[in-house]
Amino acid sequence: MDKFTLQERTKKFHIAVIQLCETLPKNAAAYEIAKQLIRSAGSVGANYRAACRAKSRTDFIYKIKVVLEETDESLYWLEILTAAKIMTSTAVNTLIKEARELVLIFNATDKTAKDNLIKSKNP
């Protein structure tokens, strides 16, 4: 998957999270989860774009780790929505699936980038 496709995918993930949060119940718990979820999901796309503009391999690795952390945090909040029975729907399940896939992608990206950095230092 090329970086532009992944940039678009992370943007769509953020938009889908925003749309989901608009449908959450209007109570204190849902409000707080929505705030955290929207922030972390937005950070996934924004930080991935920053990683694509990294100044070095080391900078890229650092930024990808941030993306991975934010993606995993988004997954956490989505799982809390269902575990706390605040919302259980196809939309939540679809976003959980997407978050899990993104975690796997960014985890693999991090590993590959680290392996490439090691290879470049030990030709």
C-alpha cells in the first residue's frame, strides 16, 4: 500500500470516528470517550502525514511509533464503547476492525523501518 492510499485511509478513519461520535448517547461517559476517541483518531492521520515528511529514517521511526500508539489508543476507546455497552453497532465493529488492521500495518511499518535502519548501518 502506498503512502497516499494510507493517508487517505487514515483520514477516512478519522471522519468515520467523528460521524460515529455524533451518534453516541448524550451523557457524561459517552462525551468523555468521544473526546478521547476523536483526538486519538485524528492524531493517527495527522501524525502519519508527518511521518511521511520525516527528515531521516530515525525521525520516521519515531513518528511511526507515535502513529502506532495513537491507533492503538483509538482501538482501546472503540473497545470501551462496546465493553461498557455505550454503543454496540455495525459501525463500531467496522471501526474496531479498521483500527486493528491499522495497528498491524503500522506495527509492520515500524519493524521494517527499524530493520532497514540496522541494515543501512551494517552493510
